[in-house]
Amino acid sequence: KGYFEIADGGTLFLDEIAEMPLRTQVKLLRAIETQEFMKIGAETVTNVDVRIIAATNKDLQKEVDAGKFREDLYFRLKAVTLIVPPLRKRKADIEELAYHFITRYAEGNKIKPPRLTDEALELLKEYSWPGNIRELKNTIESAIAISNRDVLDASQFTQLLRVPDEVTDHRNLPKKKKKTPEE
């Protein structure tokens, strides 16, 4: 069974939709509009009832304007649009996400979830996360895998993050400026 057939009666999530080749976009559009498709080598059509959720990190309107994404598919998918800011603009979410990934990794590997030190958490919050949530997830998993400890400190993360030399020592992180009496 293919993804459409498996998702029949439910939802199909298409990640990085902007990377889909134009030829495949034609087939996807047809399947969405007709709610049917023909399997390779089949002689009959398969009907499906599938809700589509598509995600991308690109501006699809710009991709349409550049001829890289079909306009008809764009409008078909654009029924409801949610714009989620990158993780670097949602610093308040980092702690909750980090502990979520710690818990999932620990459960999957049947280990006790480690805790984060304040310094480690501060480092995670200060980092710009160019790889967004995927980078955070992979960084958390890597730190747990290499640490073999009940506590994750900043040293586990400094070796995993792409940070400038002046920040690789967690003690050199920008400190929150204390207000002077004059301020």
C-alpha cells in the first residue's frame, strides 16, 4: 500500500512539499482533486478520502512566482495556512521541547530521563537553532547518547552545536545585564 491508501479516512502529512518535483506535483494535484489514483501496474482506480496537511520552510508563493511550484496545487493546499516562526524566535518553547525530546528518547531507550543543568538550558536558549526543531531534537538525543549521565550539562552541548569559537566555552555566553541603580 502507498501513503494515500494507508491514509484513507484520515490525514496524510506531506513534509517539505516545496521540494516535490513538478511532475509529482501534477500527480498529487490529480489525486487531491479526484480523490482517486491508480497504482502502478493496476487496472482499476483506487478511491480514497484523505485530508492533506503539507509543510514547508519555503515561501510557496515565491516558489510559484519562480515557476518551481504549481499554482493550482498551491491554491488547493492553501485552504488553511499556519505560519510557525522558527525556533530562534520562540526561545520560550525551548525548555519544554527539550524535555519533551529527553522524555521520548528515554522512553524509547528504556533509560532514566536525564535532567538539564541551568547552564545547559541557558546554552540551548541562547543558541540560534539554524536547523530548527529537528536540530534541537537531534542535539538532545546525541547529548544523551554520549553522556551516560543522569544530568546533561553545557559541556555535552558545546561539542554538538555549531557555535562561534567565542561561545564554545559556555562560561562565555552573553550574560543578562544586571541593572545598575541608575537604570
